[in-house]
Amino acid sequence: MEKTKGKQTKIKVYSSNQFKIDHAVSYVGKDGNKISGDSYMYENFTNGQTFIAISDGMGNGELAHQESSEALKILRCLLSFNIPIKTAIQTLQQLKQHSNANERFFSLDICMIDRERQRATFYKKGATPTFLVRNQQIELINLAQLPVGVMSDQEVDHVTLDLEEDDLLLMCSDGIVEQFPDLDELEQVILNQIGKSPKTISKNILQATVSKHKGKIRDDMMVLVVEYRRQAIVQAQYAS
């Protein structure tokens, strides 16, 4: 696109490598508690990978929060040493299995975005589907995997897809999804948010879920929204 004002010409170009990832999260604990068993993490690594994840600890309250948050911290630490995500998840499974005297579990819902290759890879352990919104339609990304702590040698499956400009990814804890026995209803709530910012979308979906049961918060709830869009950059500006 070219704009001319007076004697100055500014040329804007779009580079295939200039994509921006915006994200926002909204959450609430069971019964309105400030402490939630759901945790999340968003981290950009220097190797071009972006780590986005939700973990849901077993039950509610402080112990569940501690389990889920510590799991994500361990994964971040392993990934910071350029350990492959699959190996990192397997390591976390083994650590949990060896220390799981109380037979507690937690879910993992992970999206790894390769910013240079413009693609996302999803890993799920006992997690709900991810909602991909593209061209005003929704595709569900799901993997049938047990939560971490059930089996130490469980395979780590994944789904990879190419990202497109203006894609929206919504990751929700089960406290959101289970309040919509008919997923079509939740999908319609999501589609009604198209065009809004990730922050607004996450807040509206959380509010819609709480309002569905007249303000009763039956479980920890979390919504994480990711928007993938192209950035405009100024390549040159000169006198004409």
C-alpha cells in the first residue's frame, strides 16, 4: 500500500515473517475464589518458538493451583534449554509418576507456535478441545490423551497445522467447556465475538459461561485467546 502526502511517500509492505501473536486470558476460581486450580503460561523463546499452555490441577484451591503452576514452570525450564517439547512432556510425566504417592493428576493443553514457519503444534493431556476460528468457521482440535500422572510411559501425540492471518485460537479449561453440554452453543458464543480483541473475547466468554448458570461458578474456569495476525512494517520513506 502506498500513501502520498505532500512531497513525502511512505510505502508499507507486509513481510511473511512479520506476524504478531496477541493473547489474553480470563479466569475465576470455583465459587468466585481468587485462587484457581487452572494455570496458564505464555512464553516467547529465542529459537522462534512460542509456548502457550493451560494446566488444570486436580480439584480446586491452593493444592490444585500449585500442581498446575509448577508443571508449567518445569516445562518452561526444560524448553529454555532447547529440549524438544515432546521430550519435555515425557520427562514431566515420568517425574509426576515417580512422585505421585497421592495419585493426583493434572491436565496439559499446549500450543507451540513456530513463528518462522507459521504453524502451530498442539499437545493435549486430558485437556478439552481447542477452538480454531478461521473465516467465521470453527474447527475443533482434539486429542484423546490421559492426564499427566496416570501413566509415565504414555505416548505424546500431536496435531500440527499451518496458521493463517487473523486466525483465532481459544483454549479453555474443562470448567468452561463442561458448562455447555451442546458444544454448538459454545461455538456460537465464540462466533459472536469475531472482530473483538482477545481481551474482550476472553472476558465475554467467561461472563457468558457464568451467566449461563445465573452467576453460580461451579468449577475453576479459564479462557485463553490467541490471535495470529500480520504486522504492517514501513520499508521506506523518501521525498518524491
